[in-house]
Amino acid sequence: MIDCHCHLLFGIDDGPETLDEAVSMARILFKHGFSTVHCTPHCISGLYENNPVIVRDRVTRLQQALDRAEITIRLRPGMEYYLDARFSEHLPDLQPLGESRLLLVEAPAWAGADVIVGNIRQIVARGFVPLIAHPERCHLIAAPGQGGLWAKTRSLFGRAEPKPAWDLLAQLQDLGCLFQGNLGSFAGRYGKIVEHHAVSMLEAGLYSCIGSDSHPLPGLDEMISAGLEAVCRLNSNHRQLLSASRLLS
Ligand SMILES: [Fe+2]
């Protein structure tokens, strides 16, 4: 399997703090069958000031450590870009996923559709394909006018039936976007509403790939197990989704 979204690099975002912690995470990914992992640290101006040089340097150092530990995972560089008002600062030097033209991007929780669509247009104009990370977790897409305490209360009682903003998703698709779902969403890591959206989007055929979005959180091993089990149970096309075979190999 190929992981297209993973916070495995150490010391540059909210991923592992140390090299040893990164190696421990890689051991879990390898155990579950991942043979290639795209390292996609956050790139958020003012918070995680990453660039392609920093990412490639960390990938080289971590790959050497994995080789020494005989963990046969091939690491590839990537980034998870935050589509906020300062995203355009990164346009001159973008880091896609490996050798592909895919650019992993994340919609900020607060952002309006105009900010997201404007940034998407700039990415496409430069010849990249925006891969929108976990749309099932994006407030604008997944909780249009249905967030807040009411949605959380309904979620607690298992009566969450909100609908994603299919019209916005269709607009983004028309602009050339692809979509990536999170294993943790299917595992219920982010609550019932997100799980519900993830299943809806999977059934609608929205996703081009599924990624782990791994962070060094307690229960990472169990989250990956549960997510893989759910995706394989829900979708006969799971092998393609989990290898991103049409996109990255
Ligand atoms: Fe992420």
C-alpha cells in the first residue's frame, strides 16, 4: 500500500518530535502493509514554516534511519498546504507528492469558499492537481450551517445525519480537484458526523485515495487497523484507493 498523507517527519510540525519516535511510527505503518509513505508535514505560514528543502533533508535523514532499522518503507517527499490567505507565498516553490503533479492541500476550518476556490485556481494555473485532504473533516464542506453545539449533541446521541456540501464538492471537482479520505475518519477517530460523511463520500465515489494522516497519537496502531478494516468492508475498490495506484505509482 501507498500512504499519500502522513506526518512522519520529525521536529517540523505536529508529527513526531524525535527521530526515534518517527522510526516507531514507521514500524507501525510497515506492520499494516504500507511500503511507500509520502511525508506530508503541514505548511502553514506563521505556524509551520516548512519548504521543499527542509522536507527533502528530513526525508533523507529518516530514510537512512529506516534502512538501518531494516524497515523497508520507501519515503517520498510531500507537503500538506494550508489554503489560507497567505498560501500564495508558497506558489513559487511547491512540493508535490513525490514525482507526481499532485499537491496535497487542506481547507482551513474558518475559510470561506472564495478563499479556497481562489487558491485552487492558482494551483491549477501552475499545472498542479489539487488533492484535497480529508474533505469529510472540512467544516465548510462537511458541516454547512450544521456545526456547533447542536451537531455535537446529535452526534453524541448517534443521530447525526447532516449532508455534505455536494454543490461545493462538485465545483471543486470541476476545477480539477481530487479528494483524499482519512483512515481515522472511517475508524470513528473524529466522531460520528465525520464518520458518516466519510462513508457517504466513499459510497458516492468521491475519493481518489485514502491516506493515514498519521500523527504520533495514542492508539495510532488501533486507528489504522480499524480504518483499514472499515474501508475494505465498505468498498470493493479498496486496493486501488489504498495504493493510489492511478495517481502515484
Ligand atoms: Fe494531515
